[in-house]
Amino acid sequence: MKSTEGRLGRVFVIRLEDGDVVPDCIERFAEDNGVTVGHVILVGGIGDGEVVVGPRRSEERPPEPMLLPIDGAHEAAGVGVLAPGEDGRPMLHIHAALGRSGTNTTGCLRPGVGTWLVAEAILYEILETTVARVMDSESGFQLLEPGVSPGIDVRNRTAEGPK
């Protein structure tokens, strides 16, 4: 386990409108408002796009994602972590449960989903922390690295910090 500490900053209440694409619109909002690290809670409607519903084969590295299209309006509840990518721009990793007519789908919204009618998000800014999403060659994912600033080469780090 890796961790870092921060403190709460501003809290934003956001209404997403019909057609707004998650995570893009939240990342853009964060960038426009100077938020680099945060926590997001999302509720509302999702109408289209794709979600990652798991790796095709659990043992394969890097994993091939299974994508499931979202067709039609779904109720959604999601939670995510906003952290800067290696380029310093905010990047949202968000998972959500989507339901329609007694059927549920849960997955990662990273490929992008469109808001159906309306969704509501709360963005909690986290200050005084150092964290970045860094590309991991084995998994092929941009993994959260607590204690690392964007642009730092984590291959040159030890448990005590940079070499």
C-alpha cells in the first residue's frame, strides 16, 4: 500500500447537462478551476457511451479491456479520484453502477459516457498533497502514485524517495 496525506479545500456542486461527457467535462471543470487532486461523487442519468466491465483475461498483462456499450437511459451512481496525469492535467478515474429496468452494469467510465438529461456531481478538492497518475508498463494503466509529483520518473525512486 502507498499513501499520502492532504486536507480538504473547496467543494464544488456541479450539474452536468444532457450530452455532457464524463469524465471529460469534470476534468475540464477541474482544470478551469485549478483543481488537480480531488474526490468526485456522481449521481444522475447516463445515456450512451462505453464502460470497462473488466479485463478479458485476468492473467493477461497488459489486460485487454472488455467494453460494454450503454444504450439508452440508465440511472447512475459513481465515485472517483481526480489526480494529475504525467502532463500535470487533471485525470479522473471513476467507476459507477448503472441500472435500467432491473439490469445493472458496473464499470469504469474512463472511455466516456454521455449524460442523459442531468447528472449531479460533488467535487471535493484535496490540497497539500503530492500525487500523480504514472504509466505502469506491466498493467498498461496510469496508476495513482502517492507522494509523486507529475513528471517524476518513478523508476528512479526508492522507498525513501528519489535516488
